[in-house]
Amino acid sequence: MAGIRIEGRCDPRFERVKAAFAENFEKRNEYGAAVAVKLAGQPVVDLWAGHTDKARTQAWARDTIANVFSTTKGMTAICAHRLVDQGKLDLDAPVVRYWPEFGQAGKEKMPVRMLLNHQAGLAAIRKKLNDEDMYNWETMASALAAQEPWWTPGTRHGYHALTIGFLVGEVMRRITGKSVGAYFRDEIAGPLGLDCHIGLKAGDDNRCATILASPPPPPDQPADQAPGQQMRPPGPPPGGDRGQMRRGPPPPTTVPPQGATGGDNANAVAANQMAPPPGNEAAPPEDTAAASAAPDTSVPPPPTSAQEQIQQAPTEQRQLREMPENFRANFPAFTVDVHAYNNNPQRRFVLISGKRYHEGDTMAEGPRIVSIVPEGLVLDWQGQQVLYAISH
């Protein structure tokens, strides 16, 4: 699709990423997409373009949600490791410690870690299931508990494409009483302000991009060997629509397949893959190789006098102080909390309306955060340095 408009920002060091992104539209008939990259905690690529529907009538936006397929496995693994961090889950313990029914068909000694590393031999279920069974948690968990492994656990790897969410998720449910989606929302996405979901609310349907099927293979190519034909996502439950597929009726009875149907936007995925656990905000490790090879493009701190103006302002003046009218009109108020990393108190981040930002980040609403001080923010807004002070 020629002449596509690429939205967002891209660090000059990553222009090749932007070029490859644009090439998908120009040469491969891409409908809509987004890509985001963070380096050493800082956003270096945040691009989106195209449309969310086949008719190309709905523009892709920065907060468009797409099915991220098996990226959901990483989200599920993060939840499991959060339980490990909390001392509630032992990866070397047998699964039956948490899920007694799992000890059927020779699986009584299988450790939890094999559910996470694709060595469990439970990549498929021999028992014939109906289409709607994929959306019934109890049915899937019971079938996997009864299933004999396809190989001796621990001796081989096999991709557990659509079963890993049920396997790990049932262990989590036995420990927490929550589904994977609810636990991820309460313990990870919510505290970190991430637009990541395992099961969407109805109100998010209008932000979702449509999944378009791959074209049929040519006559001389078997259907099961055509690119994109081997790993199609499951369709909606019988009698349901895509919206119901994303949500399902209230859990635990019916759920979306939780190893392959997470819904996120690109920025949230990038943040989720590098964010420290809530309450354990260790600073992300620096990418030393990249830092030594690349020029210093870090954002310089604002003039000390600007910071002093915030720090010295009387408390009653620490809200929307010295802001130009065009900023006031667009952004009348934020909810801002300033935090510091536990192992590096000088490195701060802010939660703005529930979303995490560092110095140099561009807020979803437009301004770039130049500096963070205990009393507030210095923002770059349309070339002007704006002091945004926080009431205490």
C-alpha cells in the first residue's frame, strides 16, 4: 500500500526498523500494525500505521489492541514467576502439590517447571473434544489432568501452543483462586499501568484490530504446508462472535484460550517484557554493548533554575504553574505519582493516570518528559518547557 502514513516516533539509531515497518505496507499489503522497542528502559521506537479493518475505514491508533498470540505465554509465565517471587510457587515441586487431580496417567512426579518449558508432553489432548470445549476451563483442565504424556516428560520439547495456558493457569488458580487473566490484571498490568489483557472488557471491543485470515494456498501447495495455515488462532465459540471470543461469559466457566489470545498494544508489550515486578522496582540493567557503540542521545536535564522554581514554589501554587494556555486547554489535570527505584533512589519514574513513564518518554497525551524531580515534572510541549508541579 503506497503512501502509508507512519505515525509515532523513532530514535535515529533505529531508522532501519522504521524502514522495515514501512516496507510491510508498501510491498506486503499490510493492513495495520504497530511496533515498539525499549532500550535500557527508554522508548526508542513507537510506531503505528494503517487500519484496523479490512475495508480500511478505521485508522490504527496508538492504543489499538491486537491479538498478540503466543506473546500471551510470556504474560502467563510472568504471573507464575511472580508467585515464585512471593514464595507461593515452587517450580521444582510436583504439580500434584497444587493440583492433586493432575497425578493421573503417570504424571504424579512431574515438576511444575515442565509445564512452563514445553517438556511436559501435554501439547495435545487425545480425547475428542467439541469446538466449544476450548472455552470451558473445567473441561480443558480435567482433560489435561487425565491425559497421558505424548513422550516421557523432560526428555523432549514440544510446543504447547494452546494447552500451556490451561496447565500453568490451573496451578495458579489452585494457589490464588483467580484465573490467569484476573491475576495478571490485579498483580501485573494494573499496578504497572499496562494496557495488556488476557480477556477483554466489552468496552475495549472498539479498540480491537480485526484478525484477517491468510489467503488460500495455491492449487499446487497442500493447505497444511502453506505459510500461516498451520497455526491459526481458534475461532469464536459456536454461536458467538469475536467479541465473545475475547471475553467469554464470566470465568471460570468460559474463558478465551489463555496461551494464544492475549490482547495488547505494542507499547504495553514492550513495557511488560522489561518491567520489574510491582513492589520490587529494581532499575533495568543497562545495555552496555549498545551504550558503548551508540552515541549518547540521552535527554539533558533541564536548567537547574527550572527545577528550583518547582521546588521553591509554595504548596498552593504547585498545580499547573506557569503553563501556556494551549497546554491548559488540552491537559487541564493529571493524576501523577513520583516514585524511585529501590536500588537506585536517584532514578525516578512517574505513574501518570496509571501508566509508567521515565525521563525522555513521550506521554500518550503528547508532551515529552524532560525531567522528573520529587516535586513534579518538566515537560516539553510544542517546543516550550512547561513546569508541571504536583500538589502534596
